[in-house]
Amino acid sequence: MSVPTPVLLMVRALGSGGTERQMTETARFLDRRRFTPHVCCFVSEGFRRAEIEQAGVPLLTLPVTSFMNSSVFRGARQLAAYIRTHNIRIVHTFDVPMNIFGVLPARLAGASVVLSSQRAHRDLSLPRERFLLRLMDRIADGVVVNCEAMREHVRVDEGIAADRIFVCHNGIDTNTYRPEPVARPASLGAALVIGVVCVLRPEKGLDTLLEGFARVCGMAPNIKLAVVGSGPEEVHLKQLATELGIAANCHFEPATRDVARWLRCMDIFVLPSLSEALSNSLMEAMACGCCPVASRVGGNPELVIPDSNGLLFEPGNAEDLASQLRVLIENKDVRSRFAEASAKRVAKEFTHLAAATRMGEIYETNLRRKTSDNRATLGPS
């Protein structure tokens, strides 16, 4: 029986974001008969650390505090030593900081395969970050993306060859995220709840959600908007709710580990992103039985098929969003049909096991490719 291949998965921190979640799921659910996962980060405190430790995955924390001081060199030396000591054959970086930091040391340390990731549009990165990412694209063996929209972005906008781009859709834990009845908290004691769960950042387009909600909140008694998450936009959004006269109809809940319970409180889930790849939050909402409404950007149209399992609207267009919400508020049967279809689709196509299996296929494809290239370089014996 062959020995499992050691794989090092790298992410900046172990917090609550979608990228951190997908890295953790990959570490937990890679086939242990074929792979031995390790995890590397800069900041080990966070939601995901306990899950990694419970799964028995070794965790390396590098003392890198900034790319602008000597800690980056100490971290690179430690990373290279770890790769050699543990005979790491595959290194996979999952986010922008680790793409920039980890690819070159992994290559110099002799890892057989080095992969980076692109899980969001590069327009969200600073110009200097984008420059460095393009350099790392030349060093890495390939780039893993999480949807077809990202594949096209890095192929067309970043000039990465199609055969070096690998799609692995996000997967979620459908044992945790599934339809179940739940008692709503008193703060959501409403006939109809529209909601979102996300980090409160500008690119999430939450202004559009509040403005769209303001146009429909008078359609029925006790309609509520639940915004679950934390982030730099929180103060602004609360002020906007007051200015729009909807503060009494809005509930802001800080980021929580109990995401599934909050999703089950929502009848309609709205993802109003201005930029998006393949959204974990949208998939989790669909899996929990929410009726989804999403902006027509990135990977959202790959998840939400209009008139089949949800509705789409033009990003940044509050009136278009309100128009879709009106349809769903007025038609409970349509909401129920979309919600059921969405839950079935996620349970069938987007499980964490399916994602980990696909990631394993990507790793093995690149190992075979590298072995073949090395044989070709050496020539006949």
C-alpha cells in the first residue's frame, strides 16, 4: 500500500472567513489513505483552530508579523525547514497573503508541487499585491479557483494558461447546514424575515440590501431584516438604516459560530455582493432552506438559477432587488419551491466531501504532471 502524500495547506489566519473555512474543510476531509494534511498560518487563534486540532492535523504557526520587517525572513526559513523535515510534497496557499509569502519558499525548499489560489477578484487587491501575485503565478505550478467565473477572470485578465487553472467548487457540511425547524429569537419575532450572513465589508454591497429592503418593508406586517456579521461597515449600515427609516425593522447580530441557526430563521436570504467568487454564505443559506436572491456577479449565477431555485438582480441596483423581493413576499409558494430546490441542489453537488475529493484529484493530477515532466527532462535511462 502506498504511503500517503504529505500536503501543506497555508492560510494567513484561522478566523471565520470563507477561505479559512474551505482550507479547514480540505484539511479535515482529504482522503487520509492518499494524503497527510498539515496546516500553516501566521495567526493561529480563531474559529478554525479547534477543528484542525480535533482532526489531528499538525499546525505550524510562523512568526510573521509584517512583510516589511525581518520576521518575513525568519518565517520563510522556518517554512522551508518544515517542508524538508516533513517531506512535504505539495504546498497549497489559500489566500492573498500566503500566495505572496509561501509560493517562493516552497519552491526553493523542494516541494514537488506548489499551488496557489484565487478565491476573489483581483481588483480587490492593492496594486502592489496584484504585482506580486502575478510574479507568484509564474512560479506556482497552477492556480486553484472556486468557480467558473474566477477561472475566466484569471485566464483573461491575468493571462494564466487554461491548463494551469483548476476549478474546485466550495463545499459545505450538509450535516450542519440543512433545513430544520427553529424557534426565532424575540428580536426576529416577525411574519417574514429577510436576511444576510457575511463579513460587513464594502464589496458585499449591503447598502443595496438596506435600500432595497426600505422599498418593500411596508408590504406586509412585521417584515424584518437580519444582518448577521461583523466588519468595518457596521457603523455606517446602522446609520443608513436610521436614515432610511427602517431601523426598527432591522436587527444587527455580530459574527457568530451558530450560523446555521440564524440562517434557519430567514425566509429569504439576500447576497447583494458587488464582487464575489463562489459564496460559502450563499451555499449555506441554500442548504438551510432559505429562498436565495443574489446579485448577478461572479459565481452567484452558478448557484442561483432564475425561476428554478431563486432570483438574481443587477449588482448595486436597489430597485431591481426590491422588484425580486416583491415577487417572493407576495408568493409564499414560490418561496417554498425555490427554497426546497436550493437545499436539494447543495446537498447533491456542493458537499465538503465532494470538494475534498475534487481537491485530491487536483493534487494527484499535478503530481503526475510533475513526475512526467521530470522524466521527460531526464530523458531515457
